[in-house]
Amino acid sequence: MPKSIYISGLQNYSCMMCGLCCRRFLVLLTPEERARIAAKDWSDLQDVPEDFSERINGWLYFKRGPRGCVFVGEKGECRMHARCGFDFKAFTCRGYPFNIVSTFPGEVSVLARMDCPAVLANHGKPIRQQRGDIEKLISEMRFGSGFTELQLAGLERKAVEEIRDFARKIIDDADSNVPLRLRMLMLFARRIEQLGATFLNDNETMKEVYHTLLNTLRKEAADLPKWRISAPLRALFRQRLVAYARRDEEINHPTPMHRIRQAWSIARLVMGYGNLNNLSNEHPDLPLRKLKLFSCVPLAFEEGAFDTFLRFLHVRLECFQFFGVAYYGTDIYSGLRALCLTFSIVLAFARLHAAARNAETISAEDMSYGVFAMDHCHGRQPFLRFKTARIRENRLADSYSQLLYSLGC
């Protein structure tokens, strides 16, 4: 058991029994879990096959039926839970929607994933009040030794905490609109990387720097150039958007013909054609070309539209789940830049959602859908774990202001 467990103080969660996770996900099983479940008699559940598991790419999963997991009942209930209780279920089922990762040596942090409708709505009791359940989960897990020297980029803990706290100050800057705050945050990520560990670890000097830095960043961000990004960068962004749009359905159909169709759909999307709905029926059925994603037309937002996204940023920073194990083993600077880039992904998803309902104004519902779709993959998408993905991130980060301008911000 880790020496210290930090649980987000900004999130609430109580299961709403919507069953969406049972319908959306392929649920991973261990051989021990499969043997334990198989030892029970399920013969009275006629739609649960005797062999309720299957191997895909060498991994065990629950088989799926028309309602999702084969143990889901007609009313969306988990029949395994109803018969045997919560603790009997597979670890994957019991652990969702919590994201538990190692941070500093001997410590783990816990947040709730916003691809769960209850977490997205901040519904229920504070997750800090669920410490007992979380500790049970942690007792079944194994963790590494925490942030490495490379991930910390030579920074002492105090310096990392000050970077985190100042990033949150930028996010809450009442004198700037939200797109400007994200530009400021990207500038901040670049600035601190240039300063280097020796400077950042000098706490007294950094106090003076932070005292004036917010005004400096605000002015610099407002003066950033605004023009449409180039065609190669547009293709790079669509490639990243496609990676965030992919879902478990594609794993469930590993036939060669399906892979060929999938590759063709992805190629068309990267070129600006195709439909994200072909990757997953979760996404609105709207051709990408009709969206005119990079039209540079300024977007209009309803009051409070950004609230869910700002909460996402705050929670990730609060729990230090924006770099290290939580984001493909990256260093703090790369993780902070990637966190800024999530805004562009959320904007694209929100625009798709708004266009599908023929709305000209981006609502809180549209932005919440964007966060819901993005957080499903951020730090968890296998196709974003490679070094080439970090290279593409850096290229998009270098043109971040132009990217937001092209998307309507």
C-alpha cells in the first residue's frame, strides 16, 4: 500500500446506474477472475453463454451481446452485481470510473474519469468520502516508484507544486476569456521549460517571477499572431482528433476486412472527409466536411459553456495527473503542453455536437460532450503512446494560437 493517497477534492461521484459503461467498454478480465466467475452457476440466465469470455489480441474480455456486456440485464442492470454483490465483480468493473496512478515516490493520486456521466455531471457525494472503497482497490494494485528524474526534468517537489499552482491561477484568471487563458497556459509551459530546473528550483527568485508573470503572459497571449494553420498541420490535428475518437468497438471486430474498412475510414478523416460516426456510433452522424472545422469563423458560447472543461483542467493539475504515468511517461513540460491541446480536441467535438443539432451557439451540453469524448482517451489511447505522437504534439503546440484561431477561438 502506498504511504500517501491523494484523492481529488473537486469531484463528486455516485453511480446513477445508467449502465453506459457496461454498454460502451470491453471489460478486461484476469484468468483468476474468469475462473472465480465461471465457478458460479449462471445457467438460469439463458442469454449468458457458458463461455462468457473471449480472447482478443491475447487479452481476456467479457463477451458482448446486444446490450453490451453479456451480464447486463434487460433493464440495464448488472446481473452479476445483483446476484453476488459489488465485491464479486471484476476489478475493471469495480475500479471504474476512478483513475489511480503513482505520482511522487510512495504516493498515488485518485481522480474520477469524466467519461462517466455521473462524474461529468459532478453527481453524488465527494469522492474523498469514498476513501475506504478506494483503498480496497489500491490494495489490489501494483505501482511503480513514482515520477522519474526525467519526468520531473530535474525539478524539486516544491518547484513542481508551484508550477501546478500557477497553472491553476492562469485557468482562473478573471481578466481573460477562456481561449486566452489556454494561450497563456501554453506560453507558460514554454517559458518554464526555457528557464530550466536550476532557475525553477530557486524558490525565492521564482516568487518574484510569478508576481509579475500573469500580466506578462496575458499581454503576450493577446498579441499572438492569428492566422489559419497550414494544410499539413490541419491533417496532423485531424489525425489526433481521430485518435481521440476511436473506441472499443474496433477491438471487438478484429477481422482483416474490418481493419481494412477502418483504415480507409481513418485515412478519409485525416484528409478532411469521412464521418467520426464510422469509428463509433457514440459520435454524431455528420460528415466531417460539413463541419468546416478550420473555417476561422469566431464561435459564440453560451454562459457557463466552459465550466466542465475548466473542472477537467483543475482536477488533472490538482492530482498531478497531467504527466508521468498518467500521460505516457512524459516529462512535466510535455504533459502541460498536451493538457493545453485537449482544449482544441474538446472544441472540435463540441462543434460536431452543436452542428449535429443545427445550433449556431456552443452550449454547455456541447462542451460537456467534448470533455466526455476527450477524457475517454487522454492518457489512455494506445495509438497516442508512441514517440511520433509526442513529435506531432510539439508541432501543434508550436502553432497553438493559430490552431485555436482556425477552430473559431
